[in-house]
Amino acid sequence: MLLLNPHMLTREYPDEKSAEIMRKTVEFFETKGLAKVKEDDRNHLWYSDFLDFIKQEKIFATLLTPPEYAIDNPDARWDTWRNCEFNEILGFYGLCYWYTWQVSILGLGPIWMSPHDAPKKRAARLINDGAIFAFGLSEREHGADIYSTSMRLAPAGDGKYLANGEKYYIGNGNEAEMVSTFGKMEGTDEYVFFAANYRKEEYDCVRNVCASQNYVAQYTLNDYPVAEDDILSKGQDAWNSALNTVNVGKYNLGWGSIGMATHAFYEAINHAAARRLYNMYVTDFPHVKRMFTDAYVRLVAMKLFALRAADYMRVASPEDRRYLLYNPIVKMKVTRQGEEVIDLLWDVIAAKGFEKDTFFEMAARDIRALPKLEGTVHVNIALVVKFMPNYFFVPGDYAPVEKQDGARHDAFLFDQGASRGLGKIRFHDYAAAFASRDLPNVKLFAGQVAVFKEMLAAAAPDEAQRKDVDFLLGLGEIFTLVVYAQLVLENAGIYDVEDDVIDQMFDCFVRDVSKFALDLHGKPSATEAQAQYCRKLIRRPTANQERYERVWGEHVYALKDLYRMND
């Protein structure tokens, strides 16, 4: 079974410790129960019980420490394969628990990327003792525009410095033992990362800017003393650490969305299948079956893509940087698909989705956050468009990538090198994936891809359109979906996903291309030639009632009563 069911953990690990972490984490939440999770959520209660559990079991220490810095922990490593499921489990039980893990990952990024040993050893000691971490990048005036950062670090003699400035929207900023803070050296344009600590009086934790269990801090540094051992990186190294940390961290957002949407799906199908209206069960209504089926295949696609993107992260090297396309798609496409899944389910369960004792009420609120964090959807689409020419017209030669589930440390993530040169990255030929399944809707989709490629060659964006972000976003939606569908198909073969499910999934994808093409058609800057191609992109998926009923009965309705969280 591809979807997570905490009552039947099925993922295999080459070591017992990894399986034990997942099992114990599930046990923590199931013992706590849904009622207490919801009570803490309503009261905006800081999740100290969860952090105590993490400390007691040394979970963050095991999952997030490079082996060379681990303290008496032979299982410690940064293993993307197992971190995926931990991400998913935390999202499954509540975004707040996922969030403190996520911002600790971001905070650790500049530390593990640092060329200096002292802060790494300090972080290893702290995480071993149960510490959490924070990533001091964003500012109230500048957001994540790191070119314009106002934080300043001034030399104070004897190898010491004083930091002054404010950071805003910084998760864990209330209790992080090391806050990786980004700024500039006073009087220069030289970037710097340094570690701050919330315990010092010069660190003023002003407030929590959000009304939630998470502590999303506004903090100021007022002549905050910084020693040489607190400096993580300077100059180009600091710049690269900021961007490369986001490369690692934003991937996790897709998994938070997958976890939340999966739990919400179980709740929704359980409710609808047991409810009778107009002398029939809700799940007997044709429109309800369609919405559940669309939600299911979209959810399966989300997980297939995110798992496949992890494979490319794990094989990454200076010669293979394909992950820099796939990661932002996990961040912005998977998270938005999570919103769509929730919306489909909510249209079924209606008012039930507002009830205070459901997980759904929490998921429907929090699923909206993920597309808007670690760079907006628009920022990430603008990024992936840079890869489009090489993706379609200059394929590279790579060996096939198998499932990357081995127990190893993903060291390259902390040695990614310079953040430039995106336009030089090459990708393997996407056509092989679309040729791997002889299915009606896969063929239809491949035909749409061919038309889109022809449009890029024959009616390419002119200079003005290349500067028109609104036009590029419309173009980027279609390109993103092509990459998304390619990796979904690659992973469908690895995980033996049935043809019925894949063809039903591509029924959705064909409709999605049509929707994006219609939007691009309506852009005021689109030329008549481009508009003609957009009209060619609009296709009607191939319907197959027998296939649809098999997917509904064997995969969707079969989830009824399969999981229900302990009260």
C-alpha cells in the first residue's frame, strides 16, 4: 500500500533503528490521541511534550547529524530516504509538529555547510541533548530578499563582533539553541552567517507573529556579542549556504502536505461511507465518487513524485544537479496538489470539515501554508522555467537511477557548491517515461507534451514575454506538469502501480494541461500563434467506466475504515 497507514507501517529499512523511530513516533501520537492533539491546537499550546519525546529518543540527533559529528550514535546520518517518512508522519498528525522539525533542518543547514569545525561540534552536542534550531533569514521589510538584508555584523576588536538588526518569521526563534542568522558585514556588501542563542540578554525575542502552536518569532539583536567561533561562513560561502539550505529544506514541504492530505482522506471516506442522505450512502452519489477518485489519484501522484525526487537528491553530484528542478516542484506542485485534494474532500464532507473535533478542520487550515513557505509558488515557477530549454531540447546522457533506499549519509547536500549555473544543467530524455505505459490517457498527455514542445520551438516567447512574469507563470504551469508526470511514471514502474490507477491519474493530468492552456490562451501578452497552440493543447481525456469503477472499488472505497486515529 503506497499511502501511509500508521496502524500498518510497511516501509522497509535496512536497519532496525530507522523502523523503530517511525514506530515510536506513531505510538507517541496515537497514545496522545486526536482529542488532545486538537485541544493543544485550539489552545496554541507549545508542543513541549513532543520535544521531550524527541529529546528522550534522540530522534533529531539520529536523523539530522552527519555521522562524523555524531556522539555515541552509530545510526546517525542525514538519510533522505528515512527523513521522507518522518516528514510524512509528522504532517499526518499535525503541521505544528512537522514545522519544528522543518525549521530545525533549515537552521542546521548553514551549520553543516560551514567550513568551520567548532560550530559543527557545538551543534552536535546540542542536538544530542535534544536542542532545536532556527534559520534567521527572513526580515519584516525584505522578506526572503537576501540581497537587501538589514542585519549587520560589526568588528569589535580581538576577533569579536557586535550584531544589530531584526529578523522576522523565524520558526523556533523562542527556544533555538543556535539560530543561524544571515546578514552583512558592517559597511560592506559581504554576506555572513553566524549563530545566535535565545538565552543571551542581547537577543530580544519580541513576539510570536502567528496565532498557533508554532512559535514564529520576531527577534532583534542589540549589540549582540559574536565570537569568531560563532561565525558559520562569510562572503560567497554564506550566500551559497543560504540558497543551498533552502534547496534541502523546501523539499520537505511536499511531505508535510502528503501527510496532512492522507489523514484527511481517511477521515473523509470514513465519514462519507457511513452517512446516508436521501435514502442512499453519500459514497453512492456519482459526483462524490468522482471527487474521491480524483483526490485519491492526485494523492498517489503526490507521493510518487516526491519519492522519485528523493532518488535524484540522493544521487546528486557536481555533474548531476537535476534535483534543482525536481525539488522546487515538490515544494510548489505537491503542496498545491495537497490543497486540491483537501478541496475535493471538503466538497464531499461539507460542514463536517469545520467541526472542532476532526483532524480535517486543522488540515484544511494548515494545508494552505505550505505553498506559501520557502519561496512562493510564483518564485519557484520562475525558477523552474530556467530549466525548460535544456529539458526539452538538449537532453543529457545519464545512467538509469534506481530506488535510493540504502542506509547512507547524503553528504552532497552539505557540499552542493556554487548556486549559479542553473542554465547549464541537463536532464535525461523525458520521452522514455511516457513510452513506458501503453495507456489511452498517457498517450493523450504525451500528445499534449509534443504540442507544447512544438509551441516552444515555433512560437517561443519573445524578449518582452521573457520579462513578463505573468506570462512565464502560465508557461511554467504546463512545463511543471510535464516534469511532474514524467517522474510519476518513472516511479509507477518502480512501485508497480497498476495501469488502472495510472490511466485514471492521467485523466486528471490531461484535464490539467487543458486548464493551464486555457489560462495561457487568455494572457493579454500571448501572440495569436501561441493562442493557436494553446487551443491545440485542450484535449478531452479518454473515459473508461470499467476502469473507473475498478479504481473506485479496489483502491478508493477500499480505504473505508482502514484507519481511524485513537481518541
